[in-house]
Amino acid sequence: MAMNAGEIEALIKEGIPGAEVRIQDLRGDGDHYAAYIVSAAFEGKSRVQQHQMVYQALQGKMGDELHALAIQTATPEDN
């Protein structure tokens, strides 16, 4: 069963409190999404660490309920 954009956004916001999250359905098929996440929690972390935080927030749903997600992260200063 595929996830919708609202579910993805809610999981990320729950896992990274205070994050600004935008989700875009890339193909209109409910299966390929892009996520843009801005959070102060990313400060001092490498891009890989930032993306790992997002994957952790998704609670193992990546590759199962969530097929494809392009992730773009930034700190408030980068934004």
C-alpha cells in the first residue's frame, strides 16, 4: 500500500520536530515523491547525516510503503 504526501509529511515532522516540510508528488502516481526539509536540527551535520535523520523519521517505510523519495535538506541559514 502506497503512502500519500500527508502521511510522509506527518512522519517527518514527528521525527524531526519543528521541521518545515514540503512534499511534491513527482509523477502524480502517489509513488514517486520529493521532500524538501528545513530544520535547525540539521546544523553541524553532513548531508548524509541529514538524510539519515529523514530516513529514520520515516520509520522503515522507505522501500516498502514508500517507493521513491528524493530528499533535499537545508538548515534555516541555508534556506
